[in-house]
Amino acid sequence: MNTAPTTNINRQPKSETRPLYPQRPSGKWHNRRVVFSIIVLTLLFITPFLRIGGQPLVLLNVLERKFIIFGIFIGPQDYWLFGLTMLSFFVFIVLFTTVFGRLWCGWACPQTVFMEMVFRKIEYAIEGDAGKQKLLDKARWTSEKILKKTFKNAVFILISFVIANLLLAYVVGTDALFQLISEPLAEHAPLFTGIVLFTGVFYFNFAWLREQACTVVCPYGRLQSVLLDRNSINVAYDYERGEPRGKLHKDQLRTEGDCISCFQCVAVCPTGIDIRNGTQMECVNCTACIDACDHIMEKVGFEKGLIRYTSENVIAKKTARLLTPRTWGYAAVLLLLWSALGFIVATRNDTQTTLFRAPGSRYIEQADGSIGNLYTFKIFNKTNRIVSPDIRLDTPKGRLIFAGSSHLTLDAAGLTEGTVLILIPKSELKKRKTALKLSVYQRNQKLEEIETTFIAPEE
Ligand code: SF4
Ligand code: SF4
């Protein structure tokens, strides 16, 4: 039995080897990723334009703490909903990673998709494959080098600008973005400054930072050592089959394993690691090494799949177990969180109203025989549209006199507060403390029911 390569999950990338020149990947898995990336990019670009009931499908306005997720508005006062949404998202990531490893990183993460499927492909198209890029970087500054470098960086800046606009569309919405485009820039100086700033950040990220965004900056990569276990599916080298490694010698009986030490898996790796050293924190599961090794296996007449999607237990013990007690535990927690989220969303009102008797106030006896109590109220608009709430008394009979206008209007996620005098005929009041039932309406639609108490003089 062969020895498992050390699992270097916390190993740091070798910064002295940068910049990296990964070879252009090709093969079955790469083609699948290209198709999937086109779907991801299409979704990324069309999502800000999608609407449900006139509202954006997704809005992530971190500046004003307003979020819309699948048409559900989460405003600054929805801290419960926001907290539960974040928590369930986190548990989902943990569960998904425990079972499927870093599938997200390799296939759907915008950083990988833009880096490998957009920027890297442009680089290959302009400067050629890895060898040519290396030569170009080492060459002196000729007109050809100036032309290629200028053209490449101009395209990089242009795409970074597009991505910055896309980010803004998610944060402020497409309407605000179109306003920025169509109106004089001076009127939208902060937003325009944001776009310029993020264009710079994206350009720096995709032109220079590259794989370090995954291996040094991204916290998700650093969590791998606690999230992955021996049953997690990952891109892995089958050391049982591959070791001991050895060059291929024609016409000689092979006594080594199937790895012929060609280093093709290393040459294509965008993070510059050797997958044969075991699962590593820097591996973004991009599948490039699977394709590279399969090409080699095919060439030398060995069975493909020396590097493949598999788990440590399959390689070492030939046992596959996707669902372990740990994953069942995470799934149960996730189910609980989703149920709580579903309940909160289903029972959620458009407004959140509080109505309390004004501090220090007593009942007021009116000349017409009715009794008055003074209240202060606050109404939060929990939607992303204008709401005109109307507070009405359900029981007992009585009337409301608002200080100021009774026509209330709340902006999206807005708040209004005021004072209201509630008058109730004495005949309706049987005891000193009476429970009042009120409702908040918008036209004839009941938005919310509220309760409070009413104080009357002792009989
Ligand atoms: S590509 Fe395959 S055969 Fe070549 S070094 Fe890597 S694991 Fe070994
Ligand atoms: S080791 Fe393989 S899957 Fe991991 S990043 Fe490198 S090429 Fe991609």
C-alpha cells in the first residue's frame, strides 16, 4: 500500500514564483466549465434587471442596509430576518463544502469565472500560451511588446469598468445606474467615484492579484481545513494508483505507479501547486489538472482518472460515503433555519407599528361624555415601496384624532411617528382598563393588527 501524500491544507503559496504562467487548459472538464461559466456570467449580468412585482429580484444595498433576496425585502429593522438569512447561508456553505468540497470555487465563484474564463482567455488570445507569455515578459520593450501589453491592459481596464458597473447595479439597482449614465456626472459624483474606485480594484485584482485573491485574501479558502473531511469530494490525485512515481521508459517493464512525473498537472495549475502533494488550501478545484493528466494517461495508454473528483476515503479505503452523521447534523440545522425563515417570511406584515400611551398622560374627560387617551405611535415600512398607512380602531367603538395630518405616507423602508388621541364613548367602557384592538390599513387592505390598553376613570 502506498503512503498518502501529506495534506498541506494550510500551506502558503510560494510568492517568489510569481507571476505564474499556467498553461492553457483544455479537455472534457474544461469544456464543461466553459458552458457552466457562460450560464453563470449570463445570470450575473441579467439578475439586476429581473423584477418581481416591480421590485428587483436581488438588491444588495449595503450602504443603506436594504436587501432584496428573491423579491423579499429586508430593511434595516428586519434584523431577525437578516440574521437568520445570513446564518442559513453560512450553514448551507458549510454543508455544501463538507459534501462537495470546493465545487463553488472552481465552478461558480465570480472571482474564478472572471479570472479563468474572461481575463485569462483574453491574455492567451493576445500574448499566447504560458511559454510565449513568459518570453514576452522577459523580452526587452519592443514596439510589439508595447502594443500587446497596452492592448491587453486596455481590455482589462474596460472589462473591470463593466464589472464595477455590474457591482453598482447590485448595490443601488439598475434604475440608479441608468440615472448615473444618462444624467450629468457632476450630479452623481459619489456613485461615479465609486465606479472609478472599483474599476481600479477589479483591474488590480484580475491583472495582478489573481490567484492570491483565493489563496491569501478569501476567508472561505482558509476555512477548508475545518470544513473538509475524508469523505468530501475534491479534485484529488489517486496516490494508491500513481505512486511510486517514475518516468516512462519505452520497452521497459514498468514497476512504478501510473504517475509518469510529467508535471503537466503542475504546469496547468492556476495557483501553481502540485496536486500530488495532497489536498491543499490553494486548490480551487478548477479541474485543469484532471484534463491535463487525462491527456497524458491517454497518450501513454493508461486508464484515465489518476487525478479526478473523488474523496480521500475512496482512494485509501475504496469506500464512498457522501452522507455522514456530520452532514446529517448540518442538514438538520439547515432545515430548522429554513423553516424558521419560511415562517417569518410567511407571517411578516408590510408594516411594523408600535402604539403606546403617551408617557405621563392620563385620561381626558370630554364635554360630550367620551373619554380620551393620548398615544404616540411609530410605523416602519417593511417594504421597498411607498406605503400610505391608515390606523383604524376595530373595538370598542370610538374615533381617532391625529395631531397633524392623518394622511401618513412612508417612503420605502421609511419610518413615521406621531401622536393620536383616541376617544371612546363612556358607554363602551365597562371597566377602568379596556383592551383596544386597532388595525393598520392601506386603502382596504389590512396590513397589521395592534393592541393596546385604554384607561378610563373608576366608576
Ligand atoms: S499529469 Fe498525471 S502523470 Fe503527469 S505528473 Fe501529474 S499526476 Fe503524474
Ligand atoms: S490543483 Fe488542479 S484543481 Fe487544484 S487549482 Fe491546481 S489545477 Fe486546479
